[in-house]
Amino acid sequence: MSVAKFWIALPLSALLACGAHLAPKELVDARAAYDHAAASNAPRLVPAELHVARESLDLAERKFADDPDSQDTVDSAYIAMRKAQRAEALGNAAAASASKTFAEHEQTKTQQAIIENQQGKLQKTESQLAQERDTLAKERDSLAKQKQMTEEERQKRIEAEKKAQDAMDALSKSLAVKADTRGTVITLSGGVLFATGQATILPGAQAQLNQVADALKTQAEHHFTIEGHTDNQGTDAINNDLSNRRANAVRDYLVVRGVAAAAITAQGVGSTQPVADNKTTEGRAMNRRVEIIVDRAVTARN
Amino acid sequence: MASSEGAIRGAQEAGAQNVPAATLYLQLAEEEREMALALVKDDKNHRAEYMLARSEADAELAVALARAARAQAEATKATEQVQDLKSRGGK
């Protein structure tokens, strides 16, 4: 039996079995199908299609009222059932279509959010990179400046050392200049600097002291110790006092000539450190002296 | 007669024969149309009209079911794509 014949034969046999005024199965199914459609998405999404189904069901109901046993009633009910099923299916299609549209909208929003999030991360990374580049550039500039300063300082030091050496070399041509464990020692004869028993610098010694002052000014990073020495004639008290005053007289003169006062220490050591025999006239003359010691150590005064 | 034929063609074009839920109704529509043609030959025109109306109704239902199936498949696919995108975007 074909599908169509089955759908037609079934309600006929039902009608015969249940009596003339009992609604045919097609009509019962049509009513149920309409109720089902009315409870679905159809009223909201495809009201026109549901209305068509309602009209179709009403027609079937009228046919049933007019002629309950007719094949027209059965066919009308069958058609009404299909119209109701169609309305429900179209409602479902519309709901699915709306769901698809919503999903596509969500997809767009999500993609936008992902893009914005990635753009935010990218901007943050770019900002960090820019900061790091800036920091590196500053460090590079700082290093370049430090290098330049270091080089300038090195050049200045070389020039100062050369100048100092040249000055000391020039000084050594006219005065006794020697190096020992304390540093560079410039020895000035006491007989040239002072009258016997006096601590006043003789005018004739000023040229020598001027030359010494000029040389010391080139030794700006060194400390100077001025030591006054006597021979062993007279008492220690007198010799100590005299040597001290002579050392300070030389110090004061050098300060006047521009040597930094803070760089000079003056002291008298009397006859305690002879360099020659005090028994001879020449030896005693050599022991009467002033030593200016350019300390070996370099200070950070400037 | 023409409206039934058009409805059946519409169902075929909608791919009803490939949608399980719609296949039965397309088949019914075709059989009912054949039966209507036979009724016309027997000069039972009134019965033939109702049979054609049934054929048309079945074909239109097949179209609606095919359309609903396709729409549902597309909605499911779009929803899965969104969920996949959200899960990947969250990582």
C-alpha cells in the first residue's frame, strides 16, 4: 500500500468503527496540530502562516458540521493538519534563522573584542618597547658623556702632569731637586734664603722662591711639606724655633705667590736631620737648608 | 493541477528529498498528485481537486521542513563557531 492510500484508508476505517458523528482522525489530528503550532514559535514569528492554518482548520470544522461523514471533511481536515504543521515548521525555521543571526552578531562582537584586546596588548608592548628604547638611548648618551668626560679628564691629567714635569725639570736646572721615598725634594740653601739667625727671606732669594712657587702651582694634586733645618750650632730649642719660623716664612711666601695654603704644611726639625758633617764649615752650610717636599701621594684637593 | 506541480518542484528545489523529516511529505505529495491524475481520468474531478489540494499541502510542508532543517543546521554551526571563537579568544 502506498503512503497516500494509507493516510486515506486509516481515517475511513476509524469513522466506520466509531460512528457517524465522531470527528474523523484527520480532524482530531488537525486540531492537535494546530494547538501544537499555536504553542510554538509560530504566533510570534510567523503569525500569518498560523492564521492560514486557523482558517484551514475552521473550514474543516464547517465541513464536519455540514457533512461529518464526507470524504471532503476528511480531506479538509488533512489539509488543515498540514497547514498547522507547516506553520510550526516555518516558525521553527524563523527561530533558527534568528538564532543564527544572533550567533553571527555574537561572533562579530567577540571578534571585535578579541581584536581590541590584541590591539591593547600590542599598544602596551609598543609602549614598553618605546620606554625601553628611551631608557637605552639615555643610558647610551650618559655613557657617551661619561666617556667623553673621562677622556677629557685623562687629557687634562696628561697635560697637567707634563706641565708639572716640565716645571720640575726647569727647576732642577737651578736648584737641587731629587726624588726619595717621601716624593720629590727641592732643597734651598739656608744661606741664600736667610741671614744668620733670622727667619726673614732675603730679597735675593725671592727669584728662586718665585720659581719654586710657579713649579708648585703646577702640582695642584699634591701636598707639600716644608721642612726647616739648621746645623748643630746653638741649643736645640733655638734651632727648633728658628727652623720652624724659617719653614713658615717660606710657606707664607709661597702662599702669597699663589700656592694653595691648604696644600702646605710647614715644620721645623732643627738639627735632627743633617745631610752633611757639622764639624766642617761646608757641612754646616749644607745642613742649614729648607726642604720643600712634593709628597708622592696624589690628593683629591681639586 | 499547476499549483500542486509547482509546490512539488519547490520542495525538490529546497532539497526536501535530502532531509529525512521532509522526505515522507514529498513522497506523499508525489503519490497524491498521481492519484489525482488517475481520478481525472476516471472523470472524478471533485475528488481529484481535493487530492491535488492534499498534494500541495504535503509539498508545502516538505518545503517548510527542509527550510527549518537547513536554518537549524546553519544556526548550530554559527553557534559552535561563536563558542569556538570565545574559547580560543579567552586563551
